[in-house]
Amino acid sequence: MNFKTLLVGLMLPTLGFAQEFQLVPQELANPDNVPAPCHPVPHERQILWNETEFYAFFHYGMNTFTGLEWGFGNEAESRYAPKAMPNPEQWVTSVKAAGMNGGIAVVKHHDGFCLWPTATTTHSIAKAGNEYGRTANIPKLFAEASQKHGMKYGFYISPWDRNSAHYGKDTYVTEVFLKQCEELAEFGSDQFEMWFDGARGGDGYYGGEGGNRDIDPEIYYDVPNLRARVHRIAPNCVMWGVGGEARWIGNESGYAGEGNWAMTDYMSETVVREEGDINGWFWNPGESDAKATNNGWFWHKGETMKSAERLFQMYLETVGRNATLILNCPPDEYGVLPEQTVNELVKLGRMLHERLAVPVYGLDETTAATDYAKTAKIEVSETRTGGKYAAANLTDGDKETYWGVNDGQLGATITLTWDKPQTVRYLMMQEPIKLGQRIKDFKIEYSEDGDKWTELCPVMETTTVGYKRIIPLNGKTSESYGNGYKAKQLRITILDSRACPLLSNLSVY
Ligand code: FUL
């Protein structure tokens, strides 16, 4: 029954009680039969963050000029002297051409040098070695460029500060770190992520005192206060790492586990980072940080780029496995992304567009991969009652609508049929994660003639889906763009799920 309102009331005029009764309008608790959430579920800001999918990391700062990866904290401010006016707008437009949706700029690394004129320390661009350095307020320019080009943005601020005399004492947290985070939040209330690396102290300059300062990051940085103070200014800013709202994927090589849950159990070192935890009690989705270059996080002379094909593989193994990918593209001493970086990023953008129909700035729809799911006849084993969960929702391009089955069912099949066989290489699926991550086992089969079925990628772990799963149908992420399979039919069988399975999108390329 699907009545919006039940009018409850007994009319007993014949017994003379009419004046005793009222019509009581009563809302049905769940008129549309909306599935119950399967806990834990993400916060709204975590859903928005997930939708950013693929974004850049820009490691730039004192190390770009000293040739170091980890400055000690004693570098003279004058050594920061860009050879031209740094141009964050060029960073933003270059990564937009690669199909990225935003970026995070490193504005303070472990050396403590701040790329904005902070009130908390003199170790900043205020004392830079030249006019370019002193005038280019990097977070300000980066936020403005991102807003101008419709890109999401955020900042990396190292909690570990090898320059500060306060580091290791309470005053560092109250007078330096939290205030710096607030200063950064003020560069834009619409920022999407603040990045805190995991470094937890060690040796450093520490205002000249030197020595070792070790802290316990779970207590020292006053995370509840940190979160509250940043969210007051930038409510959708996901606090990464020590902030507890998104997790490190456990490696810096650009891959997530084939099966990957957005949940983890707790925030300690024993967290299963690459795969997450099916029984995890809090939503802590994975982000993979990886380098587009071959050596450092910062640009150093002789640095080279990975090939676009290798970067495409990383994309499949991160975005395609329910993680986000933050790909490091370091600006050079001129404050721009070097030409070879820009060229490779353009190639990557084309690949993503032509193979997976990723929207890429500057490329129009005519060159995008064809989504064969849109022209298939789609049959499902069951459709959830309630009138809102039809299979058509799988291909309507609307992230809010979804198909699903009834409560109590933990499996289902979806069969796509084409008039003529189509050459297919990738399957993309998405769960409506606001209702929790549910699917835990599935298989994919195809039929060339509509009669004989063959299982695809049987050795690949086809377990989780989550926010997004992209399966190369030949089972290989490294040589995914092969000849493809001629399919008259493609069948996805969901074998097991934590609660009735739901899917918001399904594409076949
Ligand atoms: C790590 C840092 O120690 C590296 O220098 C780099 O910034 C990387 C992304 O995070 O924790």
C-alpha cells in the first residue's frame, strides 16, 4: 500500500457519538518504502568529498628551492625566491585538462615555512628572497583560481613543524597550529579537504634549540577542537588523516585494495587501510596519494613524469576501487607546472574521456566513450516496491535515483541485452552511499550469441562496489584497453550484500 495519508476515524453517527470523533490525518512512516540505511553512513560533507573523485596535489614551497624533500626547519626565508611570479591558475587549468575536479596545495610542509603571510610566525613568505616570493600569497591565489575555474580546492598543512620553537609544547597547538588552520579556512568557506600528513615529530631546528620532539598525534593536535574550528568556517571541509574524516589508503603507489570498504574500525595504525573493514563502525573512506612524477614529492632538477598509460592504470586502481586519487603534480622554481607535466596530463585527460567518458574540460561529448548501458534493454530479477526504484534509474544519469530490491533479498541479477553485439571493455557501478556501503560479492558474465555464458575476470576480486567501482572486463588494470569482448548480453549477478542491494548508476564502455 502506498497511500500518502491515512484518514483514521470511525464514523458512528448512527450510535450518536459523532461529536466525539475527529478525523486524524496521520503520515505513513515510510510511504515510498525507502530502504533503511545500512550503518555506518557518511556525513553529507563526505559524500560531496567522494564526488570530487580525482584531484591534484601540488607540492611546492621551500623544498622546491633547496632541493630537499624534508627541510630541517632552519632554512633562511630568503632562500624561497621564485624565478617568476608563481601562477596557481596555470596549475588549476593544467589539471582540469586531465579530468581532475580539484586540487590540494601544500602551503606548509614539515620545514614550517608558510606560503602566506601568517600572523603566527615570521617564517613565511613575508621574508622571502624576492618580490615574487613576497607578493604571491599562494593559498589566496590558489583559492581564487580554483573558484574561477569551477574546481574544488583545499590545503595541506603539516602538523609537524620543524621550525617552531613551540613544537611539542601545548603552545604550538593553541598558538600556532590551530590558528594556522583557521587562517587557511578563511581563504574560502567552500574548500573541500584539509590535508594533515601522518608525520609525528622527530628531530628539527625548533627555534634553534634542536633535538628530538615526539608527540602522540591522536592526542596532541586536539582534533575535536581542530574539526570544530575549521568546520565553523568551512563546513564541507573534510579533515583528512589525523582529522578522522577520510583515511590514507596505506601506500603511496596509487592503488587501493581490489575489495575496499569505506568503513574502518578505529583510527589506529592497525586499521586495514587498503581494504577498509566490512565490520568497521565509522565511515572513513580511502584516499590514495600518489606521484605523477618518478622521484620526489617536490620538483627537483631532472624530475620526469610517469606515462599517461601508467597514470590511467592508477586511476582504475583507485577511483575504480572506491577510493579517491590525489595525484601529485609539483610546480617548479618558476612557480608553474613544467611543460612535460602539462603534456602528459593532456594525454591522460584524453584517455579518461575516450575510454571511460570522464568529462574533461575542452573535450566535447562527441569524442567521449559510448556508454552502451544507455542503449541496452535492461532486465532485473526484482524491483523494490514503492514505485521509485525502477531499473531505468541505473542509466538516467541522476545520482539521487537508484534501483534496488526488497528488504530481505541479498542478491539480484541485472541483464543487459543489445540488438547487435557491442565491443565492451569496462563496467562501472555506483551504490547510493548515503544508505551505506552494501554489496559484498558479485560476478560478471557475457554472452556473444545470447545463449552461451562466460564469466569475465574470474580472478579479479569482485566483492565491493561502494561510491564507484570500475572493472576492466579483461581483469587487467595494466593492459585494460585491449580488444574488448563482443557482447550481445552482459549479466551482473549480485551474490551477497550486507542489506538489500541498491545501485544508483551502471555504465558499460
Ligand atoms: C608525507 C610527507 O612526509 C611527504 O613529504 C609528503 O608530503 C606526503 C604526501 O606526505 O607524510
